[in-house]
Amino acid sequence: MERFIIEAVKMKKIEPDEYLCRFVADSKGNIIGESVAMDGDVVIIKVGKNFIGIPVKHIEDDGKVLKIKGLFNFDKAEELGKKWAERYEKGRV
């Protein structure tokens, strides 16, 4: 029974709205930006004047911040963020 409880805690799901308006840190704990939107299963993060997109599977709730975990392709993250920003801008006009 204890093993089941431990596994359930490890597998805790974060609700989509819990990803928004949170500071996001890299794997070393350095704040890199703030989460501003969800695009399917991708968290959109504002980094300076730009946006990046990180798949939810690479994000963990570290209490006060969301932390990027594991390896991810930063070029792909920039591409996802740019595509989202372009769609967002078209919808605002």
C-alpha cells in the first residue's frame, strides 16, 4: 500500500491553470522567465521580449517556481514560442 501512495505522489498531475503566471527556472534553479500561456501540452514562457515553448513533460512544479527538467531542444523551444506569438498577434488585430 505504501508503494502505491508513493507512486501516486510522484505522478501528481498539475492542472493547466496551475502552469500560468509562474516563474520558470532552468535545471540549475536560475529564473529564466514567466509562464504566460498554454498551447496544447506546451507551456509558453516569456523570456525577455521573446517567447519559448516547453512541453509539459519537461516541466515540474518545484513549489514556488516551475522547473525545467531533463533535456530539451532550445532551438525547438524558440520555434514553438515564435509560432505561438505569431498566432497570438494575428488574433489580437
